[in-house]
Amino acid sequence: MSLLRDIQKSLLSGSDDLGPVLLRLRFLAAQLGSIALEEWVKHEAEGYPSNVEVPSYRQVSVEYVGDFSGPFGSGIRNAPIPSYLIAKFAGEQWINYRIRQSLSSIEALVGSAKNKGENLHINSSNLILLLQGKVYEDYACNNVSGRLSVAALVDIQNAVRSRVLELTLKIEKEIPDSVEVDVESVKNSNILKGGEKVSNITNQVVYGNYTSINNSGDGASINLNVASGSVSDVVRELSENGLPHGDAAAFAQALAADGQPLDKAAPFGPKSKSWMKDNISKAIDGTWKIGVDVASKILTEVALRYYGLK
């Protein structure tokens, strides 16, 4: 049976186990020559490392409660802590928590929580010091507990399932030859030519953005999803478009260190210019997965969007 059809059949069968589906999708990604799809499937199956930004569907809200003690033996237990205070004193990542566990780990957590009829908790001990004296005046913070709903993790499972189905449908539509791939097929050049197209489909479906690069003379156009001032967006977009994560992070740090440019026509400051001078040769020697012209356009576009100039 066609590998693509087999994946779709498994998704529509109603089985909760996504492990075998992801293995087949990873094999299909390799046959189609899409590194972006391979990496996404790998992270979903094995978990996301700390240096890799997770997709938006893996960011879930956390509710916090705390125990506080006051003068003369007074105290407050299980008092809600406003998310505004958590974000202000500890950072946004504490209220929009990144779930990095593999899908199999998420499945185990959901099953355990359902059996016990409990919510899930995250380690919030570091918040005790960060919130000390900042929630209730004259009250000491003794304990903080962060709670995740089981439904939020179920939503992650459903999000991956729906994205896998959408990916296979779009791949089949854009690359009809993809239905010919099965576990015994040998890679052929006609199918591998669709690798870049599959990567674009992956970026669109998984991350909600689409990067389009047209190198036909002056008609070049690039679309990147980078919010103003977001270092993580810069790292993600550059990593997805051919730069190693370390180089993408270094360029993002250079942009942040340069501050706001004076001219939209020259969005690079001294640090980002120096970084480009030292690294652009990697587009020539093959270290980066894009050529010099495309790399220059993407770096410029990222800088413009990071500084809110476009």
C-alpha cells in the first residue's frame, strides 16, 4: 500500500496511538527529501530539546496558586496568583508553558491524570523566591503550585493528528508522485524534487506561516512570520530556512544588541554587519542549506520584521 495512504488510513481509523503513524511519516519525509518535515516528526516523537522553539499548539496556559503566611499566625492557602504578576516577576514562559515531552510521554501523563482524576502540576519551586513579598504585602510566600489541565495536553495530541492529516493531503495535492512511495520503494529524482515544496507545506501547516522565495530577478518575494522584537521568532525562521540553530541564535543576538536602526534601507547595525561578514561564506561552502542571494534576502527580511519596519 502507498505509504501516504497508509498514514491517512491509520489517522482515520480512530486509533489513539500516533507512534507508528509518526514513524511512517518520518520515512516518507526522508523519501521526499524534506529536512523540515523530518525534524518536526522527530521532535514530536522524541521530544523538543531546550534549544528548539516549540510550535504554538504546544504552549499551554498555567494557573498558579500559593500558600502565604502572615503576622500573628495568619495565613492564606491555595490563593490564586494573577498571571500578570507571574509574567511580570518571573517571565512570560511561566504562564505560556512550553510542553517539550514526546507524544508518548504526553499520552502517559494524560492516562495517569485521568485515572487519578487529578490536574497536572509543573515544578514551580523557583517561583517562591521570585514572588517573595510581591503578591500579598507583609505575607511570606511558602509554596507555589502550577496547574495544567488534562484537556490542554489532549489538545496537543489532537493538534498533531490534524496536522499530520493536513500535511499528507497537501503533499498529495502538490506532489502527486508522493502516493507512489512505499516502504520498499527506492528514492527517485522526480519525487525528491519536491523536498523544498514539502518543507514549505510543513512550515505553513505546523507553524502557521508560509515562507515563499521567488528568485526570478527583481521579483523576489519573501514572507516570514517574525513579530517585532521577538528573538525566538528570528531563531525559528532562520533555523527553518537553512541556517543551523547556533548561527540563527547568534544573528538574533546581534540584532538585539544593535538596537533600532535609523534607516529602513539599512536595517543592520555594527554587530549584525560583523556577524554577516564572518558567516555569509557558509552559504557558499554548503554549511547553510541556502545560497548567498537567498540568505541575504532572508536575513534582511528578518531584520526588517524584527525591528518592526515591515
